[in-house]
Amino acid sequence: MSDIRLEIQPQGLMIHWGETFNYLFHPLWLRENSNDPEYRDENIGARIPQAADHSLDIAIESAEIDTACTVKLAFSDGHHCEFPEKRLRACAEKHRPDDLIGDKVFWQRGFQDYPTYQLETLKNDESAVLAMLATLAKYGFAHVQGLAIDDGALKSLSDCVGPMRETNWGTLADVKNIPNPYDLTMTARSLAPHTDNPYRLPGPGYIFMQCLRNNAVGGESLMVDGFGVAMTLKSADPEAFESLTTIVPNFRHAEDSAVLEDSGPLIELNEAGEVARVRFSNRTEQVPPLSTDTLNRYYRGRKKFAELIRLCNPTSVTLI
């Protein structure tokens, strides 16, 4: 506790954690995050009064930290509240919660050192499901074996994670070569690396795929680490990377029963400047007729990105 020092400033409360870390907390942020029972439902934890009704001029009148490392505050509107010091530091160090546990690991051509999970284990062991989700967060995919060769087997896997979201194609879609196809996936054409459904809003969370049977020559499933390629582009060509994070194309899919459209950059960043999403779909991308300079930057960036995707291309995984 002796290494923690509080300092009231005109802009808010500065907390110093020794000489290595400090953070300035906005007074209104502290005020609206009060856990006082008058302001939070004790059972649910939800805020009761309207946070937007607080005065924008609210200030911190006093601040102290006790021997239990509890920060105690008094505000100009007469309210008092307290926070565990660890909670404030955690909020300062990480503004957003993790989507899934585990750090991202970028990989390239020939990557094979990934774990494989068995369906029966996942169905009977929640810790195995958690491990699979950690792998999914780490590498961007998870490989599961032991599914029966029937149309309902994939649902038994998805049920381990959560409910399927129904789309205009239903919940389970049988991807096969058919007459009068409504999408290139329903043809015998070889498809280059791409991300699925960038035209769908909201976009897919995770897509489950199973190869039931393949009676043709070819048909291997290849995967590319889009996040890893994006980071390679950032290092190799910062200007190309910047163009693909700021210039926004459209994506569109149309068929007899649905027209699906959305837009977004090929490389989407979060507030921390980290890659949060990749959109790469040659067959659905529709670039608006932007200015010549803008399109020159975009086309050059996209070409470089595509070259790196082919260069880093790929790990082959048997989806059975």
C-alpha cells in the first residue's frame, strides 16, 4: 500500500502505483461506477439512476486509501463511494474485456503444431471445451475429430459451444455442387482464400465446417492466418496497411430470397490499434468509385495484401 499514492488534480484522480505506472481517472467515470446500494442493484449489479443525469462539473472533494488498499472517495454532489485498488488498476490497464482467453499466435505456411480435440471428450468435459475455445482464440481455428458422417453431427459439436444462429440458408447448410447455384461455394470451382460472409450484419462469430464425403479429385481445405498476414503487411508496407484500415469497400450477396450488404475495411482495428477483423472476399467485394488518389492507394494495398496471403498460404487441414 505504501507504493500507491493518490493525487487529486483538476482533471480527476491520478493514482500512482510506485514509479512504474500511473493513471488519471475522470471524476464522472468514478462517480457513475459507484457500487453504493443506492445506485446499484445489490443482486443484479445493474446501475439504477441515469448516469447521463449527473452534472458534467462533478469533482472529487477528497480521496484516501486505507490499509486494505481500498480507495475512498467523496464527490462534490455529496456522494461517497469506495473501490478496491486492484479493480481500478485492472480497469486502467485493460479498457475492454477479452473476447476469449488466450493470446493470439500468428502462423504461416506449413503450420501443423496445433492441438486436435475429440468430439466425445468435448461433449462430456467442459474443461475440454474451454481448452478448445482457448485454442480458437490463440490460432483462429480449432480442429475437432470424431464426428459421425451424417447431417446432424455438426450440431452435436456446435451445441458444446452455444446455439446456432439461423440465416437465410437455415442453421445447417449443405455445401455441394448443384445446378443453378446461388453462390460460388455451390459449384465445383476452386475457391481462393477468403473470409466468409463479410456482407452479413451482424457478421458470423464462428463457422463450423465438416467434410462428410468427397467423391472428387481435389477439394482440400486450406487455411490462412489473416491476422498474421495483416501484421506482416503492417511491418513490410505500413502505407499499404494504413490504406486497408481506413478505406472502406462494400460487400454484397444477392439471390432470389435475400439481398445481404455490409461495409467495412479489409483490415479492421480496435481502439488499441490491434487487428480485430479481416475481410477478404474477392467474389463479394464492391469498391465504390472513390477519388483516383484514394483508389490508387487502396488497389496497391489490396494487391500487396493478396500477394502476402498467397505467400503465407497454407496449412492444409482434413476436415473429417
